[in-house]
Amino acid sequence: MKHIIRKFSAVALLATGTLLAALALTALPVAAGTLSPSVLGMFPKGVGEVAYADLKSARQKPWFPQLREQLLPGNFRKFEQFLVSAGIDPNSQVDEIAWAAIAASKSSSEQIVGVALGGFDPTSTESHLKQQKIPMTEVSGFHLYAFGSGSGAGDIFFTFIDSNTAAFGQRSALQQLLDVRTGIAESLLSNDKLNPLVKEANGNGTVWAVLDQGYTRIAMQQLVPQASQFPQAQTIINRMKAMTINVQADSGLDAQFQAVCGSSDDASLLAAALQAGIMMRRYQESQSQPDLAGALDHITVSPSGDRLTVDAPVTQDQLLSLIRSKALATSM
């Protein structure tokens, strides 16, 4: 066991890095949110990451405003600015959001596309946008409004699908969503690798996320850049197939991180390294971040077959203390 821990010291760092990132990314709360197949079925087949947040429940938590800027994707914040400029109040009219990432290719950068669910008045909003002379393009019968110049690759576009659904994202990604919507392209529901994991995660937390193999590797490399110095650790990371994150919360929260590893041996080795990493971080933080150290005490790591499950429960007092100390912010 000592040999394993030394050999995978880089992966050990993954424990706290991933867990803290999971807490920061999923510290949204309460009852499980479930997306209907009709909403999930709007996303393109080739997305590499799918995530969901029940904002209506999240807003009921006193600590949500303090973490909000860290939790939501940057494009959604731009989308919210767009809604405000169009006379829509995101805090009262947007109840849920779901978003997906399309990996970068040789010819394009990463693209993000999302949908906001709530109550909208498309006719009134579009009239307001026309008065403001916001650039508009019609695609497949949908009116796409540009937040920005309307010509930049990073511009965010927005359109109403119906009175309960608004879609946003870069032009290319939003076009792909509309192609699925109009039946031109295949949807996420036909992705035989990602969709089964989405079904597992959906309804199992107010916030959940699913990453495919490519995005799992990227997440691990970003969290543990030192892993490249340890070939065997990097090999395990490269063999990982997917990652899911779910959060259940009441007075506190319980974040569950599950890795789909390349084999049961990989899961066992990674579990040993994660446990060592948690112990190491617990010792390091015991003086400077006692609340973080206390939270680490309750983390459990459980390998089962090729799956590795990590449960990270945090009480509300611990979470508020972590927010005040910015322990979560610095881990992102």
C-alpha cells in the first residue's frame, strides 16, 4: 500500500482538487431536479459535457448569492445580462438551466449551448429587442438575437423555443441545437455512451453534471497538472471513461463524485491515492483552514468494479465558513 501511495502521489492531489471543485461547482441545493426527455433531446448528439441547475431551489439558500458567480457558466451570465436588457428578470422568470459543451476542434474553439426554463413573453420581449435595434438573424424559423456585435465568434445568441424555453449559446452551437429541434440532426438521446450516464444523473440532485471521456481527461489534467510527471498516474487518468457529479442538499449539502475508470484495478488504485490525498490535505489544512479540514474528515471513497464513488457531505455551518474563507473560490 505504501508503494501505491508513493507511486500515485500526483493522483493523490486529485482527491482534494476534484472534491473541492465538485463542491464549488455543485454547491447548489435542495430537491432533485429532473429534465424531461424533450429538453434533453434538444442537445446535439456530439456534446461532451451536460450540466443542470435548479435555480428556483438554489435561490432559497442564504449562501447561494455568494457562490453564484463561481457556479454558473460564463455564457449564462452573459445571457442573463441580455435578458435584463430585454426587460426580463432572470431571478423571477428563469427557474432552471441546462447547458452542454461541444469540444474544440481543429477549425473551432469550444462551444457552449444552453436552455433556460421558466415563464417568458416572447412577443413582448422581441418587440422590446426590435425597438433597441438588437441584431437579429432568422434560422429555421427562429429569431436569433445577438448579444454583442453579432459577428464575433464569441458572441452569445439567444432565441425563444416557446413561452417556457429560451436557448442561448455561440452561433454555431445554437445552430446545432436548432438542427436537432427541427429534426435535421441527431440528439443527445442517441448518444449511446453519454446518454445512459445522463439518465443516471438526471433527477438525482438539484445540480448534476456528466462529462465524457475527453472532458474527464481535461478536468483531471487541469486539476492535477503534476500528474504528467507520473506516467502511471497519467495512464489511469487517460483510461477514465467518464465522470458524473450529483448534489443533494437540505441544511447542508452532499456532493457525490463518481468516476468511471478503465478497469476495477484502476478504480482500486485511484481510491487508494484519493484516500491518501485526503489525509494529506486534512493535515495541511488543520491549522490554516480548520473548517475545510473538518469537512475533509467526512469524505468517503468507495471503489466498486470500474466505478469509484466519492461522497463529500458538508454541513451548512461548514459551507458558510468555507465561503467566508474563500476556500472554495481558491480551488477553482
